[in-house]
Amino acid sequence: MPGLLRRRLLPGAPSRVLAVVVVAAAAAVVAGTGRPVAAAGSLEVLAAGAPYAGLLAILAWRARTVAHERNVWGRIALGVALMTAAVVVGAVLGLFPETREVAAAAMPWAPVVAFPLVYGGVVRWNRLSTSLADPHDALNGSSAVLAVLAVAHTVVQVAAGPASEAAWWAVEPALAQFAAEFVLVGTVCSLPFLGNMGRDPRTWLVVTSFGASLAGSSVTLVTAGQPGIWGWATEPVTVVCLALAAVLRPGRAEPQPTDPTASTIGAFVVIVASTAVLAGGTLLGVAGPATWCAALATLGSSVRLLTNVRELAVLAVTRREALTDELTGLANRRALLRRVEELSGSGAPLALALLDLDKFKEVNDAVGHAAGDHLLRMVAARLEPVLRPGDVLGRLGGDEFAVLALIDADAPLEESALRVARRLHDRLAEPFPIEGLVVHAAASVGVTTSSGGPDGSSSPTQLLREADVAMYDAKRSGAGVALYDSERHADSSGHLALVEELRTALSDGQLVLHHQPQLDIASGATVGVEALVRWHHPVRGLLGPGEFLPLAEVHGLMGVLTEEVLTQAIAQAAVWRRSGLAVPISVNLSASNLLDAGLPGRVAGLLAEHGLPPGFLVLEVTESVLLTDPDRSLAVVGALADLGATVSIDDFGTGYSSLAYLRDLPVAELKLDRSFTVDLLTEPRTEAIVASTIELAHRLGLRVVAEGVEDEATLRHLQSLHCDTSQGYLHSRPLPADRMEQWLARTGAGTPVH
């Protein structure tokens, strides 16, 4: 077998190619007789049914093997099954003289009866969904057949020829068969223009198959049911071309959405043609079947137009927006989930891969949003070429992409899924040129599988959740690619659900603040509190920041979350101040906050709204946050300091420390990380670092806050080193606002230190 043909065939297809040869030989026997099978001998009965039986077997195999085209080949196979049954029954009846005429009159109607099934399969070719009003376009197709039949009747009655003089029982089935096949040919001729399918050789085989069948029907009609060898010679071409189309691999083409405009135009054309037949028949004196067919065609197409009105009104405006990502032109979340549901329902094994670009936010913030959008479009363009026929690439939002990949039924499911994920991951390894820069946009890829069938399929949302968990694992581990494992990821299966619940919590007031006091080491007076966020989850109870802040960071929620904390903290400090408890309140800022040039304005608005002097607000930033985009973050910090708020360097000494920050930033406070405080009494090197840091800070005019103080010995040693402020469990654990208020009232609250 030639190498090119071997590559084009589906797995397991070589034996089907041999079957095609047998089918062709059997069809040639029928063609060689030159007479209808209803008049055949006993040996020819087998030859009459063999082509259709062989074709039916090939089509059924195709429908079972290629899940995403099951609607196409399954319906065509049902139509061929009707044809096979009609041919065999007609051939058997033709063996007996008393039933031969009945068989000759009935058999030509078989293609007409099979028309709705075959037509329904053809209109589903390379389309993502069906028409809402008429899923298989049966009403439009049937009306078109009636219109063609009306025109053909008129031509036969007006023109003088053998068909006009033949008996009606010989001409009517030939006319009906011609009309049905004429509509089928017109439909299949549109296939090469659907999603670049002109490069798919199968479409041209199908066009040739139905075209040959129409040619045979035309010869039969012209000769009034006596086609001779030229009419019957078209049958082998029809069978062989359709069989070959069924065993070839599908070509790469983008599935097209069903366009109600096309069906509306088709219905309009039918109405115009039928009206012309009615008008012409009146002028020419033609009546009878032509008039009835034209009237029924007009009625059917009119009903079809009425059912299209609502569909067109809705879909014309919303279809693209509802199923397409506006930025990249890819399928959006809704379209992807719908496709997952369709394939899961069909029992097809599949893999769902979720891609999240690593550090995209930093790239987006550093280069600009327009450049970030351009990067997303470049990522989409780079991923598309690795897709196979039937795969779907979509953008879920932000920097998250998803790929739905079909898996061959005979291939190992998990191995195939991992190959898909690695192929996608490797595709993004090369950098992207943006704004004169070379930007690396590697992705973390999580993939999950569904084996299909009633026991192995999962809901679309469940698959997406599993892929998200695997992606989060790949990002956290740095592996780049991870396959969902129900045992290993059992504790993480709720990550996506927890993220969605966190979005709800941000709008429903479920986030609350606990406060930890800060005491002056020399006097013991309370000189401030730090606001620490907690999540009052409606089911899981009170959650600490470690249980949801990492998810918020990964999923882009830190900016919104920090502003919620800021809002609550400023409001609480204002309430305490009005009640006589005048203490500054500290709030941690995230990287996204420091890259937001509008933050100082919003902070100023919150301070003014609650009547809180800026000196009562301490904003803590970490060194790693400042390094995300130094120029922009330093500008934001400077603007916050200009408001009168205090700027504090949190976790000092644990990041990429730069003394230039202490020189250039309007910093008033350093916070020693608890890792230094815990080892202060046991590690001489740590003690030296702490002592040097305190001395340096004081020479620069900065206060020093020691976090994590848990015992009196550590506190006394900090006092001997002249540390200014202490914070830790020795004084108090973080408390809710009401209990913190009682603590402040009991111990005495100081005033802002400047």
C-alpha cells in the first residue's frame, strides 16, 4: 500500500480498503447486467445487495470509531441501511413473476425514504451545533425536495419526451429520486467551503459520490426508467467513493457554527421557486402533482421561516459573544464546557488540559496591558498548530487557556493525555518578541481525563476542577506539567471551588479582621495594631490566611482582597479613635497594589470618608514586592507617604535586601522577621545581624518592630539592643475587633508615634 495512502487511512482501515475493492467488484457485476435488479436472476440478488451491505458495514465502523463525527456517519449509515434493505427485498421479490412489477415500482422510492437520514447527516458535517429550530434541517430539506419535484414535473409535462409519455408509476419515483438527490448534491457541494474543508479529500469523494448518484437518476428520468448501462454504471462510483471517504482520516478544519441565515435563505429560495411553478403552471395550464408539490413546498418553507425568526433575532446578536473569546477569537469557557458535555455524552475518551501562564501578571504590569493582550493572542496563535482534528482550544479568561483533546479509543488514556500536556507546554518554551523585548511566557499545564461511557464520563465542571487542581500542582511544584490523580490530589480537589467561594466572600462580607497589638518595649504601652485577615467561611468555619491567600495570589485576587482589608482596617481605626483608643493600624500591601497608580487616590478617599488622619495608617510592604517593578512600585510608595501615611518594610532581611531602598524610600519603620527573633538567644550570628540592623535603623531615624516575640527572655534581650517595638504571642494572639477593643481598654492605648 503506498505510504501516502497508509498515512491518510484511519487505524484499522486497511481491511476496510479491501472491503471497498470487494464492494466495487460486486457493484460492477450489477452494472454489467444493464438491467434493474428487480428483474435479476438468483445469482444477481447477492450482487445487488453486496455493494450496499459492504458500504453499510464500513459506515457503521466509521460511526463507532470516530466519536466526534458520529452524528454524521451514523445518520448516513441508517440511510444506507434502508437502501440495503430495499435493494435486497426488491431483488428477492423480482425473482417471482407475480411480484416483479411491485418490486420494480417500489424500489426507486428507497432513496426518497432514506433522504431525511442522509440529509440530516450531511448538514451536521463539520458543524459545532445544530439549528435550534430544526436540528437536522429536515423541514427545509423536505421543502426543497418538493420544490425541485414541482419544477421537474412542470418540465416533464411541458417538454415532449419519453418521460412525459411513460406511465405515472414509472415516472413518479424517478422524479422523486432525482429531486432528493439534487438537494443532496447541492448540500454536499457546500462542504468544501466549511472551515477550510476544501483541503480534505473526503469532501470531494462525498461530492463525487452523490454527484454520480444524481447523474444516474438523471439518465433514468430522461430514459423513462430505462437507463441502460450508462445509468447503472454510476452505482459503483457512488458506493466506492462514499466507502473511501469513510475510511480516510479527517483533515484539519475548524468546525463551523450553524448559521440560521443560510437556512433562511434556503427557505426563501424554495418559496420563490415554488411560487414561480404555481404561477407558470397557471399560465401553461399545468396542474396536478406539480401544483400540489409546489404548494406543500411553499407551506413547509414558510413554517421554517417562522421558526427561524426568534432564533435569528437572538443568535444574530449573541452567538459570537456567547461562544467566542473577544480578545483571541478562540472558544470561551461556555463553548468549551458545552463541547465537553457533547463529547462526554457521546462516550468519547478525552483529555482536558488547563494552561496558566507563569508570571503573566508581572509581564502585563511591566510592559502594559495592550502588550499583555498581544501576548495572549500570540500564545493562542502558537498553540493552535499543535491541535489535531476534533481538538478545541479555548481561553477561559485572564491568562488561562484550555485544550479539549480527543483520545483514540485504542490508545492508553493517561499516557496520551500527558503527551498532549507536554506538547502544549513545550510549545510555549520559546520566548515571544513584544515591544522590542524578548518575553518568556512559559505555562503550567494540568490535565485530566475522561474515559467516556456511562461509568467513565465526568461532568464538564468536574473535569475543569480536576484540571485546575493539576495545574495548580504543576505551578507549585515547578514541574510544568501534572496529571490529575484522584488519590494524590484528593486534598486539593476543592481548590477551584474554594477560589469561586472566595470571590463570593469578597462581595458578601465574609472576610473579617483580627488584630495583634504592638507594644513599646521601653514603656510597655500599646502603640499600634496589625490587621490580619481571616475568612469566616460559612461551612468550614474560620480560615487562616495560609489557607486562602496563596490561592488568591495565583488567581489574581490579591489586589481586591487587600483593598477590602484596607477598607475594613481604616474604618475600624476610625471607630477606635472616636471612642478614645487612638492607635495606628498596620495593613500589608500586595504586589498588585504597589503596581496600581490609582491606589494612593483611593486610600486618600477612604481616609477622608472615615475621618482618619493619615498618621494612623501604617502600610507594610516587603522587599520582594518592591522588586516586582521597582520604578512603578517606588512611585506608588512615595505617593502614599506624601499622604502622611507611614511606610514600613515588612520581613526585613528575608528578601533581596538593598540599602538603596532605605536611602531612597520614605520609610519610617523596619519590621524584623520572626525567623530572626526566634533564634536571637541561640544563634550568635543572628544576634549580631539584629543588633546591627537596629543600630543602622536608628542612625537612619527609623523605628524597629520585632515580630514573633513569644517569651520574656527574648523581650529583655531586644530591650538591651534598644529595639523599639515588640509584637507576638507573648503579648496577645490576633483577636477580633471587639475583643481587641477590650484588650486596648484594659492595657491602655497610646498615640501614634512619629
